[in-house]
Amino acid sequence: EVNARASALAGHEIHGESFLMDASAHSKGAALVDLTLMRYEQLKADKAGHLNSPVTALNQNRGMLLCGHPKLPETYSASTWVGLNPKSLLNEVARRRGFNVHVEAFAYQNDAYPVEDGKTWYRASASVSNEQDEKWSYGEPSTNKMDTQQDASLRVLQLFQGEDDTSVGRWRHPLVEPMLQCVKDRSVGRDLATPFPRGSKVTFSYQIKLGQATGDETIEMLLERQERLTAAVTGRVLHPVLQDLLQTLTIGGDVSMSRSCEYEGVPCDFLFQLHLLDLQLPAEPEPPKKVIKFDPPLWKQRQKFIVQALLR
């Protein structure tokens, strides 16, 4: 008899019983260890082609296939980005889709971005191409060459994601549904929480386990966990439903929930714990500084002066 689960992971038919082990090399030789449920879920997502999706690939890299935000961040910021950076993520996603990647930055100057005070502006372009298709985009100008490359890469990832959403729809893990139901059940009869101020950062931890009672014993397997993660509330890291749940907690507070579910056809319990470890509120804005604007800009005045001096 064909073993469907084993065949799906192996990519070819496997008959009869099988077991899955993680093999890794160490200084003392190879080691075989039991495969964790977290690793098993990552393998399944890879084999099923779900990691072709930028959102799923990013959440998988974060270790948040269930609790990750269902959308890509809108913009790139080194201070708020969590997970594989956009340029590296684009290389991964493009490779899975059969595209070649090219990202480059170049010096950039216009009236809005003048070269003055020893400051050079850069702008990057990112493109992916194969024999049938090509996509490209520019990044926002920046004095940091790497930042504009990351922004250009993110925009191409957003093009990929937009196509996926239109054609095949956005994949989400089957166990997201019991997680959302847990939060919905808890919110019944409760007042809406006050949103975190824009610009805040939250530090939290969570874990998801699957449990099954066997006689007098309950077996629990860890499905997903973050021991300590800090994220900007506008950074699209944590699923918005869970972020709303965090807003109901005080610092140091936690919530535990459970719900019956099925995992690969086996009845079990979905066990979820969430802790709010810290909340960093945005700093008070500094008073506006006086800005002196030159018309025409100084760099144009300098050019005109140099030309006039040479023509005398």
C-alpha cells in the first residue's frame, strides 16, 4: 500500500511504513535525531510549493508559518524588518520560480535629492527574468546604498505576491483556523482593546502545541514557538488578530487558549499561549527645526557661479 504522507515528502511513491529522521554532520560524525513537528511542517510547505510565495517564504524563515502576518511589509526599514532581508528573500523566491535576479544601485541626483554637504544619494533597480517573463522596479532613493537595494527587492517581491493572490490565492496553514477561533471565542463579550500607538514596538513570546490524550497520559508536541521577539506594530510581523490580542494584555500578562482540532486526520487539541513581555512607546517628537530653503538650490547656484567664472 502506498504511504501517502511519506510519498508527498519524498517526491516518489513509498510503500509500507516509514520513519523520518533529521541527519546532520558534527565534528564527532553524523547524527540522526527525531524530526521535530516544526521542521516537519517546513518540509511539507517546501514540498507543496508554498515557499514559492514571498509571504509564506518570509514567515517560514521567521519560524511563523501560523502566526506570521498574511501580508508583506509595505516598506523596508532595517530597524523594523524581521526575518530574511528582501534582497536575500528575492533570490530564494526567484530561484524557486526559475527566475534570474539582478539588483544594482547607482548614484542619483535631482532637485529633490541634491548632492551637497558630502552626501550622495543612491537609487537601486531590481529585476527578475526568465525566457517568458520579466519584472522590475526601482527602490526609494537613499543615502544608504544597501537600503535602496532592499527596497527595490521588496517591490519586486510585492509584484510576485500580487500575481499569486490574483491567480492561485494566498495559502494559509490549515491550523490557522482553530487559532483564529480561539481568539474569537475569547473576545466574545469583551470590550475592544485600545490600539498600540503608531510607532510602538512590542516584545512578546508564544508557543503552539498539539496535544492528544492517550489513556491517563497526554502527549504534547511543539508546533511553533517564539521565545522572545520584538516587532514594530506597523511592521507586519505578527498576525493582526494576535496583535489585537496582545493589546488586551498588560506588560507581563499572558493568555492561554485551547480548542479541539484535527491534524492530518487525527483528532487533537490546539494549545496556544501568548505573553506580552514589553512595550516600547514611540519617543516624543522633537520640535520642528528651522529649515532654510534656497531658490534656486545651492548646487545650481554653485554651477552657475563656476560657469560664469570660466567664461570671464
